[in-house]
Amino acid sequence: MFAALRQRPVNESVRMDSPTSAQDADSAVFSAVERVYHAYLTGLILMLVTRAGTARAADVVFETFRRQQRARFLPGLNKLGLVDLPHAVACAQYHYLSNQVGGVKVEYVYENDRKAWVRYPPPRWIWSGTAICGIPTEVSRAMLRGWHANNGVMLNNPRLGFVCTGQTVDGQPGLEGYYREFDRDLAPDERLQFSPGETCPPFRAELAPALPPANWPQARLRKVLRNYAMEYVTSIVPETIKVLGPAEGGRLAAAAARLVGMQTFDEVCELIGGVAPGPTGFATAMARLLQGQGDDAVVEQTADDVRVRQSNWRLMEERGSLHPAAFDAWNELWVGAGLAHDRFMRLDVTQRRDRGDPVWEWRLTRGRP
């Protein structure tokens, strides 16, 4: 009875994000924002592994993916039209479709109504480039524990688990495994299992579910890719502070942000068509990038300085009350980018909404060499 559902395109009424309008379709800026946040996600995890140790890095990754799973999994099943499928099939199709929309290389293979595979071939999106060389097995497993192992719990199906058959970080040609509905209830430590002797069958794209192309034009996909990268930072920065505490967690999240801001600045400049010299040039680019991530940023030029203001913070708007260390860490992305632009330029935060001011405001000035 599920044959048609397994191979059907997702219903055309599905909406994971509203289509991009002509007014906000700045694809170049979306690409730049995506690049920065993607790099920040990977860079922060590497910072945690090297400075806080594998165990605590794995704890942060677990909490990050568990939060993502609780917030996105069930609504995503509904939006993607998968709620009527057998649970193992629905879970595998969810990962296939949601990651594909997010720009992640992914495959799906149906075996039967109680067993369906999902496979992430190299290159792995989350461990961008050579960063994969610094990711321990335990950190990759923490991602699976945080999300894949909890799908059965969210679906009230105690027999549903995930069996991992390979991890790219261990030298296998992809992260892969299958959702399986077992014949008995699983204990908590059985919801994620490992079976390295098994191999995912060949992927056949013509048998995989598909999103209707008419509903997913390139401009809309560009915006979704931006959202996908931003969403992980929405989760991982507060979770780093929660797991390690504001002092250590905030310090490491800020250190990673500054390095990423410096390292990605040239690429950002190229993507957005260049940045003019001096504080005014940087302020203009900064406001454009803030607008590209969904904030209402404006630039004000005076005789003495230039200021950037914004009244919303889309990145963290759903997180509610946050420790000030979260803003301090995120702000280092701009500090780092400013240092790469002009190492004699000062970027000072003069107002903060998270501390009672009406807006967030930055003052940009240039000192003497």
C-alpha cells in the first residue's frame, strides 16, 4: 500500500520557506552569509576538539543536534508530506529531502517498509574541506546520537532505531546507515547501533523522492542554503555556552568567530563584488551582510565616524533570553572581518538590545598606523 508513497514527488503544497521576492533576492549576499556561517560551524567544532577536548566537543555536538532534532524533525515531516509513510521510510526520506534542499550531498535507498537507508557521500558538508581530518570518531557519533537515535522517541515508536554502517571520518566512503523498525522495543543505548560489515545498496535517483522543481527556483534555494547554515549556528553557540559555561564556552566560541571572520573575509569580498576602503566601506558591506541574513541594518555617516545599527537579530530570535556571551561570541565574526579589512580600524559595540538598549549599534573609526 506504500509503494506509491515511497516513490512519489513531495506534494506541491509543501513549503519549507516562503519563495524569495525580487526585493530580497540578493543571491551573492546569501552565498556570502552561508559561507561565513558554514565556516563558523565547522571552525567552532574544531576549536572545541582542540581546546576543550574530544569528550566535551562531542557533548556540544550532541546537544546541538538534539536541539535541532526536537525543533525541526516533526514539523519537517509534515511540511515534506511524509507523515503517512512507515516510520523507517519517513525518517530516511526526511534526511534525504531536507539535507538535499540544504545543499548537502545525500542518497536514499528503500529496502522495505521497516528498513530504509540514508547515505552522505564525500565531501561531507559539515566538515568542510580538510577540516574532516580534525574530527574524531566520537564527535561524528555524537551527531547521530543527537538526531538519528531520537527519531523513534519523537515518533512514539520504541522499536525504531538507526544502524550506522560507516563514517567518513573513519575512512569509509561516506557516512551511511539505515533506519530499522525492530521486532521489540529498544533500550536507550540500542537506539543507535553500529554494523560496519554492512554496505548501503546502490543509489538510484529515479526511485528517490523529489521536490517539485517549480516550487524550488534557484533564488529560493539560495535563501534556503543560507538559512540551513545559519540554523546550525543558532544552535551551536548557545549550546557551547550551556555545556562549557559562559566563561570557557563564550571564550572559545568568540575565538573561533574571530578566526573565521578573518579567514573568510577575502572570499566574502569576492562574492559580494568587493568592499570599499576604510570604515565607511566596511560599514556598508557589514550592513549589506546583516540585511542578507534577515536583519534591518542601516548605516549612518557623521563627520567623526560611521555607525551601523540594527533592531532585530534574526539569528537568535527564537532562542529567547540568552547569556550575553552569545552576542559577544557572534560579534567576533565582525571583529575578525574588520581586522582583515583594515587592521587599524576599530569596531566598537556602543549599544546592545540584549542589555536594554533600543538597538544594536557599532561605531567604526580608524586609528593611526
